[in-house]
Amino acid sequence: MPVYSVTLMAAPAARNLDGAMVDSLRNAWGGGDALWLAADQAAEFVLERRPENFWQVWADLQALGLDLVLQESAGRRKQMLLADMDSTMIQQECIDELADEAGIGARVKEITARAMNGELDFDGALRERVGLLAGLDAAVIKQVLDTRITLMPGGAALLATMKQDGAYAALVSGGFTAFTAHVAGVLGFDENRANTLIVEGGKLSGEVGMPILGRQAKVDALEEITARLGLTEAEVMAVGDGANDLGMLGRAGAGVALHAKPSVAAQCDIRINHGDLTSLLYIQGYSRDEFVNV
């Protein structure tokens, strides 16, 4: 019979996880002793069976600004991180930022939102958006990187801590290599995969290199990298926010929907809506004292 770990987490800025609340839930579900991973922010306890009212309690805690995760205890500390980039490891959608520079931000953002929500075919939506960028000076890419792109809080600690424990980290994005190469270098990813913007005569041609890296390509990356490293998919933690991430989120041992679109989160058992990327460490059982500070 599996043993389950329950993790409760507050947003880092709020730190509103109350000990009485943790104890109340632990008692109601017949759990083991509570272990605090970070004062006022993250705690966990074990259960012998999955509570029938888990999602009702989850919804109640969401209203209080708290995340709740339930997973089997065995094997929850992972040996590989497979991460999306846009709105996951960074706080922006790169193509939207490029479009802003081109003066067509609103139009492109609408297409991006519909694609990430699963309303549009990803490949077609990407080609349409890139086509709208035709003629944009390629130097804008560096300008956007320097002035518009910010890392998602907690990402540096997530990478450094998992890698210190021997984990492999891959950044797999439906965005562009010009951005993934930079983000991967800053955060310490071991490899990165993304689409290529075609540049001709110093300007964006409006075309993207083929084949397009979309939903299936992320699943392919999961299969290829685990096979190369001799890992099982159960040893992987995948994280993303869009419809094109669902394939890898469903296959990985732990698929985390991070601040995801509602239609995406609804298909994932692990949903982080209030915490930052350090939540991915807490749900693996890391305490704040074990984080590698960077």
C-alpha cells in the first residue's frame, strides 16, 4: 500500500501558513506528525490513504492563498527537471515582448493566450505570430533580453539545489533558441531546446525554422533525454503552464502546472498557483535549510 505525502505551501511574500491549520488538516485526515520545511511557509505530513475530499479541501485552501499537493512519498525526489521557459522559468512570453517592440503587441498577445489555453493549433499559431514580426531588426532580440525579460522567482534556487543532488536539467520551450540559450546559461540548465527565428539581412524574415518544437517535441525530449541518461520517466519532474506542456506533464513522474491556464491546471494533479519555483523543492521534501542559495 503506498504512503502519501501532503505538502502545504504559502506564497513566499505572504508566509501565512498557520500551524493550527496544518494540525487541523493532519488530524482530520489521520496523518503523521507535521514536519515544517520553512517557517510559516511550507509543511508536510504523511498519510496511508488518499482522502476522498482532497480536491474540496484544495479549493478551500486556494481561497486562502495556499497550495496543497498530494503525491506518493516513494521516489518524489527527482533526478531530472524538464522545464518550459515562457511564463515558467521567466515571467514573460518572449514572442509577446518582441511584438511589443514591433508595435503589434496586443494582436500577438491575444493569439498567444488562445494558443496556450489550447484554443488554437500551436504550430499554426506560432507561424502566424512569427509572420507578424517580419522586418523587425534582429538587434531587438538582445534589447528584449536586456530590458524586458525577468526570471521567475525561485528558479535559481530550484536549479542549484537539484543539480547539487545530481539532477539533470533541460529547458524545452516552444519559444526561441535566442532566449533559451540565455536563460539556460544564467540558471545552469544542462541543455536547451527551442524554435529558431530565421534572420536574413539583419532582420527577422517572418519565418521559423522547421520542424516546429511544440507539444510532441517536448514529449520527445522527455523520452530522448531519459533514455540517454538511463532514467525512467518516473524520475522526472516536469513544469509548465500551457496546453503545449500537457504531454510532458502527463508523462513525467511529477507534472507541475505552475500558475497555469485553468484549462491546463484542470488536467494536472500538482498545481502551484500561489508559490514560486521553490515550491518544486518543497514538494520533493527539501527544507528551506537545504536550498542552495544563489
